[in-house]
Amino acid sequence: MIAAKWRQMIAGLVCMGAISSPQYVWTLFTPVLKTDFSTSAAALQITFSLLIVLQTLFSPIQGWIARHVSPRTLIMAGIVLTGLSWVASAQVHTLTMLYLTYGGLGGVGTGIVYVGVVSLLMQWFPKNRGMAAGAAAAGYGMGAMLTTFPISHLLAATDWRNTMMVFGVIMAVVGVVAACFLKVPESVSSPDAPEATGYLTSYVVRTPLFWLMFFMMATMATSGLMVTSQLAQIGTDFGVAHLTILGMAALPLAMTLDRIANGVTRPLFGWVSDHLGREQTMAFAFSLEALALTCWLALANHPVAFVLLSGIVFLGWGEIFSLFPATLTDTFGTRDASRNYGLLYMAQGVGAVFGGPLAAWLHQASGNWHMVFTLAIGGDLLTAFLALAVLRPLRHRFMQSAP
């Protein structure tokens, strides 16, 4: 018999997987949407940025709501909103309405589910909150691997409107069924319990240390979300999007491998950082992504290299969703951990703006991907340097001076 907490883990992961497609398969729709709406890539990518910005912007608010509304009800509402965002997007004929449906509804819906599931699973695993949060993040990162090929095939067989309609209904039904099994544990160890220690958010946001972590996470989010949002355009420009490897199309194959790497890296590097240290692990992982991006740019017109190196890029990127919350909680404690991370998580929204429309605009203005990749690689190397040269000593001094 599976223990109750592991049943909750499974149900939570299914919920996370059900709502992961809007972010992680967006790139499949970008070529056809750009043509259908007769718009530029930069204007279209505002949709993706809105999805991420709204997902992260309201995360502190959603964390507060989760304390007053049943998690099951909250998560179900978010899943329905996410499914509705695709169903509604299938009906729109203007870019503005696409912003409101895919970006607006989708961002709020996925954010509600993400925060709700992470908060609930941490209640079920009070002694392993890092593991629970990492597993939830992995479920979100890997979930779309199950839908990438089906969405790609239906998109090729019909059109984008029918594809969004069908999968919008599927994600809502699957997610709501899984959410029915969610419940709050009978005995909850809350981060706000009297024995919890640490600093209030009002103090945390006044420290240079928090804003250094915010800058580093935003910088890393930029490079990863640039690849996530524009992988199809990158593959098209390098002439590999329609090539096949062992009978499988290179683009959806790369996306599937990316989802696996994006999921595995979160608990993997979280575990490594427990043993080697947070900053040392950051420096290694961020440098790995910089190296992978460099090789990818040089070899992107080779389909096998395109697929494999894209996976390594995500292996060096996805761990930000385990390393940064762990580092934040190590530093500022558990007293206000959910709200602290809610504010830090907003860094992903900043990365979505730079990695989405601004990267697309720079690609359009320069006529190639070299400048975009160069800036992303530079950002990765800068963040790896900051982890060791600035974050580690600053955090050490802060923790040594703590009462």
C-alpha cells in the first residue's frame, strides 16, 4: 500500500504535468501563429512573456490565498483556468486577444497550480521540504514530454486551433481528476509555526543579498526561457526543424529530451548541492549551460548535435528552481519562506521579458542568433562567477553575523 504522503506526491505531480504544456510546448505554435496573425516574432513572444510574468508576479499573492482557501479547490480552479486559456485561445483572431487568453488566463492558472502544489507537498513532507519542492518543480519541467509528440502530430495533421482546443480540454480533465485526490495532512507543520526561525520578508527585501540572488536568478532564467520560447524558430533558422533522427522529427525529439533533462536536473543538482555546497554547484551548473550554448551555436545545423546539446542546455538551466529556493531558505530561514520565495520567483518573470520578446527583437534586428547566444553565454558565465566570488562570501558574512 502506498503511503498517504506518496499518494499526494503522485497526484500533485500529475497536476503539475497537466499544466506544463502552455510553457514548454509554446515554441511548437510560434511558426504557425506568426504566419496566421501576420506579426513579428518579437510581438508574438509577448504572449509567452505574459504567461511567465503573470505566473510569477502573483506568486506571493497566490501563496497568501493558499492559506485561506482549500488547496484542492484552489488547484482545481487553476487547472480549469489553464485549460480554458487554450480553449479560448483557439477562438481568437487578434494578437491582443491571444495575449489575454494564452498569456493572461494561462499565466494566472499555471501560477495558481504551481504555488498550490508546491505549498501542499511541503506540508506533507515537513522534514524534506527541499525534496518536495524539487520534485514538484521536476513534475512541471518534465510533464510536457508526454504531450510534445502528440501535440506536434495533431498540429501537423490539422491546425493550431483544433490542437489547442483538444489539448486544452485534455489538460483540464486530467488535472481536475488528479486534484480530486489532493488533501491537507491532518497534522501540518507550518513555516509560520512558533518554532520556525528566520527573517520576515519585510527585512529580507532590504538586504543586498536577496537582490543579488534575484539578479542571478533573473539572468539564468533569461537564457533558459530564450531557448524554451524560441526553440522552434532556432531549429528552423538552422535548417534542422524538419529533419529526422531514426525516423523521429528532430524538433519534437529535442523538446522531449529537454523536458527529461529539465526535470532530472532539479532534484539531481539539489542533491549535489547538499553535499558540495550551493555556490559551488551553481558555478558548475551555470558554466555547463554556457559551454553547451557555445557548442550548440557552433553545431546547431547538425540534427543529432542540435538534439543532444539542447538537452545539455536544459540540464544546466532547470536546477535554478531547486538551487535558488534552497539557498534562500538556508540563508533567511523558514519563518517566512513561502513569501520570500514567492518574491524571488518573480525573477523568472524578468527573465521571460529578456528571453522572450527582447531576444526575438535582437534576433530580428541582427538577422541571426549569434548576438542572442553571446549575451546568454555571457550571462551564464557572469552568474557562475558571482556565485563563487560574491554570493558565497556575502552569504557567509551574513550568516556569521546572524543572532
